[in-house]
Amino acid sequence: MAAEPSARERVDACALCGSADLEDLFSQTDFVYRTTDETFLHARCRACGLMFIRERPTPAAIGRYCPSSYSFYRPGRLESLKDAAKSVFGAAFAPGGSALLAVLLAPLRPLARRLGWLNAVRSYRRPAFVPVPGTRLLDVGCGSGTTLHPFGRRYSLLWLSRRGIAAEGVEPDARACAEARAAGLRVTQGDLLSADLPASAYDVVRFNHSLEHTHDPAAYLARARALLKPGGLLVVSVPNYDGATYDLFPQAVESPRHLFYFNPSSLRRHLEAKGFDIVSLVTPPTPEVLLYILRACAPERARSLPSGEEVFSLLPDCQSLAAQNRGDDLDLVARKR
């Protein structure tokens, strides 16, 4: 059932650089979850390139556009089984995958292709930073804490906590918090800006595809810096609007849940100006993202591309895209000065 029209607020200055030199681009509705027929105006900052929803739901209203099936919050049992299957087959047939697994699972490959289980990205790609045992980590917008996009269960709060990392999270959604706590995880319900968390206490603060959901990313990044120990690491993963997929489908945005679409240069400049040194910045190509967008925007093209494996053919030189900062995701690690 579609959500009723929500209260809105208008953005007239860039959330990162503060410029009021904005260019209106397009209006888009929720083509992913179909929660509404409303459209939302998107704009780009001419000064730094940040793209964002200019006429957006207020913080009090945004929750109505996150359905109960939103996978970051409530991974169902069937979804978890599919995720496990994709991980196994991806580990076998992804570029750089296991040769032994590929041999053992070769008879099942046609079935896996038909079921869409060759979405290989989550199995061979590694996150921007993997903490070592003893690390104190805060995951902002952790959801249920049992999965981590796009890796499935690997590197989630639950996965980390079982490997000696002092992993905890902060999450606004009550249902997600309940699931996380039921799994034995330490999760604070609320917003990072108001949550009662100790200053200068964390080795790592992680935003894994959560920063784009915030109404004031600069304030969230500043709060993250205050929570980090001296020399602590900020780990950010967000969609990269400079990516090649968005060149093909510039309006394929997850509106209105994704309030911002970052690019490498704007995020780098902002963090360097606010007391961070960039440790690494990569933009991994993510064929899964292109497949996801094709299925939503051009289903007639997607029908002949049932798996992430085949989608590689649309992006033939993935390494070149990464070198040009044109992969679909932006993974950044920065150290607090």
C-alpha cells in the first residue's frame, strides 16, 4: 500500500560545501518499493558535484517510505538462504573465485544461473576495512546487524562480534533493534546525533550505505569524528554518482530513501577540510547494482541477463572503471587527525 504524501522540506544549499549554486536535474518516484506515487525533485551542487533530493520528506516522515520488507532491516529466512546460496556460487564462479569450488559445483551452474544465484559481487569483493580482534567499532545505521550490503552475513555486526571485535551499532528502526538484540548484539536505538555514546572511544566508526539516508551528512561525519579516538578510522561506503551505471541510468536513484548521492571528489574535500586524512578511496564496480537497476528500469533488457556474472559483459573493463573512480560504489577510509 502506497504511503500518503508526507511533510516535506526544501534544501537550498549544499550539505557538504554550503554552496547555494544548485542545478535542478529531474524528479523521481519510488520505482524500487513502490511505496508512493509522489515524485521528488533532485538537484546537483555546481560547486562540488553532490547530488541530492531537494524537496525531501522531513526526518519525522521519512520512515514511512521504508517498508517492513526493507532488506537492511528485516532479512527473512528465505532471503537468508538465498544469500547463502549466492555466496557459495559466487565464491566458485566470480572472477578470482575458488577453482576447487567451481569444479565441485559445475553441474549445478545452469540451475544457479536460472535462479539468479550467480550474483558474484558479495563473495569476492572485500569491504574497505576489516577490523582485527580487539577493535572497538561502531556501525551507524546497522539495521538488524545480521547482514551487510553487499556481502550478506560476512562483515556484519554479528559476524564481527563472533570474531573478537567489540562491535556495536546505532539504529533508528525499533524492529531492527529488536532483531539485533535478539541476536545478542549491542545496539543503541536512536539517531547518531542524539545517541548517548562516549566521546573519543571508538577505533572505527562505520557508515555502510547509511550516510546517504541521513538528512545532514556533514553533522553525522562531525559526530563520528568526535566519537573516534585520535588516529581512529572513519569507514564510509555509499553509492558513487560518478559511476558508469549512473551514466547509463542517471535517474535510477532510490528515491526518497537515498537523500544524497556522493562522488569521490566532494567527499574527499569535505573530510580533508574537517580533520581527516584519506587513507584509501576506491570505487569498486558492482555489476549487481547494474542488474538491480536494469530489472527496475529496463526489465526487457534484464530478462536476458539473469545473473551478476553476465552483467560483467556490460561493463567489460571493470579495472579501468575503478581506476577512473567510475565504479558504482564509493568505499573510503579516513584517519582522524
